[in-house]
Amino acid sequence: MTVLDQLAAHRLVPVVVIDDADRAGVLAQALVDGGLPVAEVTFRTAAAADAIRVMADRGDVLVGAGTVLTPAQVDQAVAAGAAYLVSPGTNRAVVERAREHGVPTLPGAVTATEVQAALELGIETVKFFPAATSGGARAISALAAPFSGVRFVPTGGIGAGNLADYLALPCVAAVGGSWMVPRELVRHGDAAGIRDLVAEAVRLARALRP
């Protein structure tokens, strides 16, 4: 099973902003205990690479790097142990550097032109970001019509209240979101709080798309 197939099997991708790598171990355990051993650690903080390393070294969490904008960040993320990379847009240099490392990428695409650009780079699974402000599930459904082989991972403005809209679409491989891993809970190392939110998200996803 490929990394992207593993993400699709889990259906949910917790998008994590972590300010202190010392919290990474607690976070990873909370994800495992909640039944969702997956994380996209965004490169928005200085702690990202170290946090990825801590989580990846465990061996029981599928860890990726998010908000990867440059080839240099690709190198940093892969060196830290990221199993996949996510970008807010489609950047040829990022995709090609990731390919050199043999690591799959999820570039962002919210228009037909951007989807075509991703396809030209050999990408068939894209991040749809920011989902809520880019037309949401209806926009993804419309894009899927001419691009029948493309899978989408919508992220941005998604929570328990609208998760069903996205998981109902056959073209949606998984849904990314931070609602089950709030930055404040991560910052305070609230393992029980994160575990409970993750477990609830997993239960909801299973109920919505058996």
C-alpha cells in the first residue's frame, strides 16, 4: 500500500501546528491512542523539522510535512523523516525535488488550470486548499467531472459540522483539518483532550463513510 493509499484508508489527516518539539511525543501518542496515527506537521514554525523527527522515529505514526514551499524545505522535511509532503500550491521545483527523494507530494490545486498543472507533473492526488473559501465540496465535485482520475484532499475551514459534505464525494481521498488537534491543546501537551477529539473525529468519519 502506498503512502497516499494509507492516507485514504485513514480518511482523516490531522493538520498540526507545533511550537515546541518537546510536545511532539505527547501529540504522537495522543493520535495513536485516538485511533488516527497520522499527522501533517506544517512548516510554519521553527519546531516543525524536529517535531517530525520525533514522531517519525516512533515508527507507528505516518508523518508528513505541510506548507512545504521550497526545495530546501523538501530536503529538511525528508531528512527529518517525513513520509509525504503537502504544499498549498503547485510548485514544479518542490514536486521535482520530492521526486528525487522518492517522497510523494500533495500540491495544492483549486482550479482546473492548477489541476492540469499537477497532472502534467504526474500528480493525481492534490490538496484542495483553502477548501471552504474556494467553493467547498460543490467546487470539488465540479472539478472531478472533467478530471475523473484525480483525487482530492480538501483542507481549510473543515470541521465536524461539514465533514460529511466532503466525505460523501467519491473523489475525496481524505480530509485534512486542525479541529481535532487544536494548537492550544498541542502547546499545553493536553494528551487526553487531543485523544478525545481525535477519537470523536474517527468515529464521525466512519459513520459518514462506512
